[in-house]
Amino acid sequence: QLDISTCPITFYGKTYRRVYVNFTSENFVVCFGGFFSPNGADDCLLATPPDSQHAKLELFRRIPILETLIHNSLPSIRTSMDCFAGFSLQHSGQPTSLALVSFGRRSALYLYTTAVGTVVSVVYEPGRQVNSPETCLFLNCSEDVGLQVSACGPLERCQGNGRCVSRIASLTCSVVGPAVLDVHGQLNFVEDRCSYALLSAPDLQIVAMFQERRRKDVSFLDGLILQMGRSDVHINLDPGGRVRLNNLTMVLNSSAQTVYGVEMSKDQTGVTVQVSHSNLTATAFFNGDSVQLHLAGPAVPSVGGLCGNASVSLGELRLPEFSSTSCETRYSDTVDTSINCTRMSERCDLLKGALFSSCTTDPEPYITACMDVLCKYPDLDGLRCQFLEVYARACSQSNGAALQGWRSKAECSPPVAICQDRTCGPNEFCSETRPGGQTRCLCRALFASKYLGRTTLGGPAVCRQNSASLTLVGCLLEDRGINYTQLHLNDAACRGQMDEQTHMLTFSFNSSSTCGAQVLTNSSHVIYKNTIRGQNGSSDTHHGPFHVDFSCAQTRPGVQTVAFSVRGRWSTVVQLATSGSWNYTLTLKAFTDAERSQAVQPSTELQLDQRIWVELHTHGLEETAVVMVMDSCWATDNGTSRYELIRDGCASPADHTVQVERNGQSASSIFSFKMFGFSESSGDVFLHCRLQLCFRQKSCSPVSPTHKRLPSAHH
């Protein structure tokens, strides 16, 4: 009595969790209701007795290759294999396996042996031979040796011409859109924008990357990465037929090249790579929209990834190192009411019609994938023929011959990679603008949504201290039918710069080159305004004449005050200043000569009526944009006494020795005066100056002798 509760078997409608094993003189017996009795009513399986009364029971979980064999032999079983209970015995010195395989509510009996036996219920006369090329069965009833049987092995299939070929010699995995049809014929959908292990084997991993296209809720295959046994070798297969070896673009043609053991070639239909590693040969064909992977060799049953082990969840095959941090987020999208699902379903049903009647590959998974995609995604990107093309390729691999004549009847052109040698930006994909139309780079749905939601064609203006810029999205401009080469700022000579990698178009101007910008002022800000417009009336095909206004507002520079001791310990002041968005260094220094070569030092003895020169200088400002204006200067002692030198930017009428040599013309201001002293004071004289920045758009120089400043001086 043996416990099989971990793999219960359903036999003729009843589920059993125990089996009862007997060895009789005539049989090896497995019963389900109790031990074998010749007159009993229990369900039993009787087999020829083994060489000895010894058998080994083993319980296994699902094995994909065994599942495939049973599905091929018993087409009525469509469900997935759960597990199996296998008995190992010896017959005529050869191993024999008897397995009870569970498929849920149904079970199958699998028998494999290399020992010679007899055919039940069929009698062959001595000397007779039976040869069936259709089934690859050969029988020889020898008078001396007995019945000799030759047929295809359990891992082989008959080609119908007397030849047996390995069942695993041409297993195919296909990826089209979000659909993955693995080597076992099972269908999975990738519903996010992550990267997954498509194939995992010793010394080889093939990574499949997925991204959205026109809709946020439908993902598409967007490229492959081949990782070899050496960690420093990886090969990228990008959309557009570009192949990169360690990020260096390779030049390929129809003649195969071999690099690091990888054979690569490229023609008008796509890129083909072939890798042989560890008893496995993998051939991948990638046309930018779909990939088909053909596997051969003894290692095929053990491969993992989306193409191999169907019992592993998608989450276990996700590869964070090749994915963005937000790739798992799923989005919904509005229903496309223009899609006629009934019509698309009829299109997909062509796979089980007369056009493909010679194909032995099960079309149902392909039909399901086709309908799932085309009933929510528009009939673009070549999808109406992609599913048919992928199925036809799978059939050709299985049948060993290409299907003929189906394309013209299905209204499909010969296979051509529609975006061959076209490279789009990271937020774009290449496709046709309409069925059979021209191709170009289109915006991905998620990327475009953040702009379309704000009804803009680009990001906000970028404002800096001395410059302003605005970046527009190239693919959004193309969506509007706008030729970016015809766009310019107010000054027609100022055109946008297109980034060849990102396809983003940037317009900019600065204080040195304003590109026709208007300068507006108010009590608190200075505003630069410019417009991107089309040349010669260039227009948006949907919204009329094209123009995009953008502006930058800068806080009006505030007033700064600086002070230093003329006759005390210090004679030079260096001060860091911040005024609105402006950051600069302000220096105030005194000199004893007009050339300002002899600076006043702490040890310098200054005499009454001796003329000294004072220079205020700014560092770190864009002089083409702003100048410094000295508003007022005055002297104090340690007490409350105050002596005015500069008023409203001009020499104070109270002191006729003051001379203003420069003010409001550059980054520095210069004036001179004759030394004086305060009565009843310690002798220290402190000089204070009040200044501000002025934008150059209008005159910033103070007016004398009225001592009134032009309005721009307050900007």
C-alpha cells in the first residue's frame, strides 16, 4: 500500500490517493481500491512481471517535455500536467517506466521500455515483415529471434517518410506584441514594461525588454539582450535592426559574421543570431516587432525563462537590473471605439482556415493572442499580418517546409522590417503612420501623456540668471505635422537645436543674444518674453498658425549696502551678495592715486584734504546683462555724525571735492573725495555705500545735475 496523496490520480472518474501494488506469478499489478484479487471489482493495471519482484515508486511535479509528448499523443487532453507517479522496473535486463500522469480530472498512462515485447491482439506469421513509412514502424517476425520492432523513440516523431527526428529538435518560442508562446505551446502575456529572461541556459541568457507604444495598457517587445557566459560580453538587438556589441554598433549584412561564438546576419526582413552552448543551439530571428526562438539539442528540456519553464511565474523571471524602477506599474487607457473586434476576430481566425490547413502547429494560442491584442489596440504597427507571419514561421519550423501562397490571399506583403535602420529616441518607437503608410518615430503613450494632459508640446521654460530656454518634443511636433526646421524665435536667425539622441528640440537666448526677446518690467520683476513661431506662415495642421510664447521672470535686484573703515584697522571689504536670482561678490577698496595702483593699507597715514579714490567692483555678474549703480555713499564716525558724499548716484552738493568718475556703466563704480575728519571723534572714519543692479536694456547712468535717475535704474 503506497501513499500518492501528493499526486492524486483520477481513474475512470474517481480520484485515488493510495495505490496497492502486487507481484503475482503472471503480472505486476497496480490497483486503486485494494490489493489485487482475480475476482475483485477494483480498478487495476496489469503489466508483464518484471525480472524480479522489485519496483521503485517516485512522485514528480510537472515535467514540460513529458507533458508535450502526451499532448502530442493524446490530443483530447488539453489541460496542463499536474504531476505523475512513476514505477521503475526491469524487463529482460532493460529499464521500463510505467507512469500514471495527472492532468486534473483526467489521467494518462505512459509506458516506456527498450525491451523487446509482443504486440497484443495482433498475430504475425514467421518470416513476415511490416514496414510503415507513415508511422516509421518496422516489424520483423523472425523464425529464429522472434518479433523485432523498430519505431521512433519517446523523444522522437515520424516525419512521414520513414525517418524519425527528435521532438525537441525544432521547438519554437514566439513573442509578438505582449504575447509569449513558449516551446510547450502555452500562452502568456506581459502586461508591464519590464525586462524578462526569455531564455535561461548554462552560459547563455536572452533578455526580452518590453515597452508601451500607442496605448498605456498594451506592452510590446522592444529589444533583446544576449548575455554570454563571459560577464563582459553582451549583444543588444535594438528596434530598427541595430546590433550593438558591448554598446558598439556593428555593421551586418546577409553574410554571417561570428563574434564570441555568436553567428549574426541581417537582411531586409530582420536580424538573425545563432548561439551554440552546452548541448543547446538557439537561433533567434528579430524584426523589431517580434522574435522567434528555435531551440535544438539535448539541453532543451532543461531551459528556463519565458520560453522554457511554463510553471514559473512572470515575477520570478523579471530582471530588475534591466528594468526601470517603475516598470511594474500598470496603467489603464480609454477604450478605442474605432476598433471593430468582430472584424479583428475574423482576421485572427484565418489561422485555422484553409490558408494554413497544412500546418500541424496548434493555432489556438496564436488566435487567442491575436484577438487579445487587436481587440484593444488599433490595427497599426503591422499587427494584422504580424500574427499570421509568426504562425507561418512556426509552422515552417515544425513542418520543415515554408507555407506558400497565404500572404497574397491574406493581403499581406512579403516580410520586410518596416523600420529597418531607423533609430528613435528612448521615449519613441518607430512605426507606420497609417496601415501601409510611411514610417516615422512616434511618441510612446506614457511619455506623451504628461504633455498632452497639459495641452503642451514641451516642458516649462528653464530660467537661469542670464538665459532662458524652452524644449519641445520632436515626436509631438511631428504628430501635429510641424516641420521643426521651419521654427525660430522672434529673431528668425535663432533656430532650435535638435538633440539627435533624444529628439528634443531646444530654443534658447541669453543676455548676449536676446533673439528678439521683449523685456518688460514691473515693480518687482524683470520679464523676458519670446515666441517660437513658424517661418513663412508655417502652421500646425490641426490648430492653424504655429506660435508658442514663453517667458522668464527675474526678481528685480535689491539694494546692497557695504561699509569699511577708511582710517581704522581695515581698508578693504569683500562681501558675498545675493539679490533675487543674482549671486556675486562685491569688493570695496580705497586708493591714494588716480590710477588706483596704490591701495590704502592699514598702515597708510592719510592726511586731511588728501584725495583718495574709492572703487566698488562686482565679480560674478554677466556684464552684458546688468551693471552696478552706486546710489549713495556717506561717512560716519563711531557716534551719530553723518557726512554725505554721493546722493542719487551723483556728487553731493554739500561737498564740492567729490568727483564721480564712473557709475551705472559697468560692473564697477569709482568716485574720489578729499579726506576730512569729525570733530570730537577718535579719528576713525567709516564709509558706507548703497548700491543696486540695473538691467542694460535702458540707460542706467544717473542724470546730473537734477540727481534724478531714469526709470530703468529701479529695474
